[in-house]
Amino acid sequence: MALLAPPEPDYAAYEPDERLLGLGLKSDRDDEDEEWKPPNHRGRSRFGAIPGALKAAVTCVVIMAFLLLADRFAVMYAQDKAEDQLKKSMKLATAPEVDIHGFPFLTQVFAKRLERVDVAVPDVDADRVSIAEVRATARDVSIVGDLPSSLQGAVIGSVEGDVLLSFDDLNRELGASQAKFRRDGDDRINISGELPILGAKVLISAEAHVGRDGDRAVTTTVDRMRVDLPGIVTYRPGKDRATSGLRLHPQAAEALARQGERIKAMLAVPAVVERLGVPQEWVGKALRSDAELHRLTGSPQFVKQLMGLNLVDVVSEHPWLLEKVGIDPKLIASLLAMRPPELSERLSMSFRLPAAPAELRLREIKVEPEGIRADLGGSGLTFGDVAAGA
């Protein structure tokens, strides 16, 4: 069988030619002489493969992000400190909102000077009412103390802002919760609503003129006041007899003219006849004849005369007459007891700025749809411990 097997290959015959080895081929014997080393599958580091310029850029971005975060945290801390200082110095019930502008903030801290600071103060007590909002923008603010940890106060170069007295707040706070206020011009407000008098529904309307009282107060003058007992009488307080007084509504005058016994009671009073301007002889005939009475009282002119009759004098001279014509004397007495000063005070929207640096002044005042707005301005204001020591 051995004879039948193929002969062993002659490896010597495959030895590379020495001339080929010169071209870079190696013989197997050369490989046997080299020391074996494990293969390196890791290759070069990924970070090491990143170009140096890109590494520098990434490092700068990280540093900038850190500085930005630190800057923003410092701003928030300083804003909180400023809010506490303002609340304390102005004796506010609610802490204001402070927004410090300018970037970067830390460079302003080192310079101890802020470019711009916005302040919003809600619900400030001002005499009888509350100011819905005070907004101000302060510029060129010099810091006293060290921000952000040791803020003592500030000196403000200039400040501009405005004060809003909301109609919604007026409706709620003036003790006449049924009254409504609305704009009726740049300096006028229309007032309308209800007032309870002896359980009756009494309608009230008036006009308020808004103006500035000095540099720190807003005042209102209430006039053209009218109080209505619907369908019965209208009362206009005042001294002008032509426009003021107590007068019958058209419905009441027409109803009274049709009620024979009640109208006779009125015509039986000479003072009433004199004020009505009806000739005495006509009155005499009307009192003696129902037909003449109907002829007199059934004319449109007589109803107008009844509506023009000022009942104030008649009631004071003949208090029983109201009952005779079907009007509650107590209700009319309560109406007549309402004096213009008292009504004006009840509906007054006047207010004065709360305790604040003397340099802060009211400027232009105007009526807007949402309320009364007054512009603020000032310079050289001080806050915090600086103001306390001034």
C-alpha cells in the first residue's frame, strides 16, 4: 500500500529564490526566527483622534456654558435680595417683582452699576383703595454693598413708570359694590349702579372728573349726580333749583293724573298749584267738577307740569302729601338725606401714593378702559439702608 501512496512533496523545491527575497518576500525560516506578539485590536484612542482645534472649541463652549449658568444664578439671587429690600423699605404687603436686565450680569456686579431694572408692585394700599399695579423702569442704578450677598441698597439715576387704579378694584373696594365705573373721556368717568335704601332698589348715576392733586395724589370731583326710584321719583342733589330737586317720573306723573282723589289732594294745596303754574280758576272748576278735572289733568301739558314740580319744598311744607299721592314718605326722607358731599365721598376714587422716596412724582393722569393710569417719574431715588440713613 505504501508503494501505491503518492510520494511526499519536496518542499525544498518550493524554497523561494534568493532573488525574490530581495523584493520583500520572506522565507518561512525568517518567520520562525521572529518572536510572536499578540495582535493589537484596540487601535488609536478616539479622543486622541479628535483634532486639537476641535478640542479647544469644545472646552471653550463648556466654560462659556458654565459662566452663563453662574451669571443667571447670580441674577436670580440678586433679584430676590432686591425684592426683599423693596418690600421692607416701602412697607409693602406683597413682595414686588424685580427683573434685572443687561448681560453679562457679573460684569455689572463688579462695576456696582446696573443698566436697567424693571419693578412691578401689585396691590399697593393707597388710602381707601388699592392700586392694582405699580410698574417702573430704573436706569443707571448704583449698588451700595456687595452683590449678590451683601446688598444694602441702591441709588437710582432715573426712573419712569406708571400706576394703575383698576375699575374692577374700585367696584370691589369702595363700599358700593353694585356701582360700575367706565371711561367717559380722557379725564372723566361714568358711574352707575345701585344703592340699598330701606330695602328699595335705588339706582344711582354720576360723573367723576379726574385730576392730579400736587405731585403725589390723584383726586376726583363727583358731580351730575342722580338717584332714581324706578317709576316713582328722581332726586338730583345740589343747590341749582333748575336742575336739582325731587321730581316725579313720567310714569308716576301719568298715573297720578289719572287718580282723581289723589290729584285733588294735591290741587287743594295752594303752594302746589302755584308751583304747577295752573290758573286758580281752572283749579277751582276741577275741584268742583270731575269733567273739568279730567279736562285739566288729561292734557299732556298737565303731566309735564307735574313732572316739573319740585317736591322738595312741597314735602317739607306738607309732609302728609306724599302719603296722599301714594309715595312712601320714609323712602323720600332717606333720599333727601343723601347729601352730595356724602355721596361724593362714597364714590370717590381719590388716592395718594404710599410711603416712597420724595423724588418720585406723579405726572400725566388719564382715564383708560381698564382704569385710571398715572405716569411716574423721578431721579436720584434711594432704597434700602441708603434711604434709611438719608
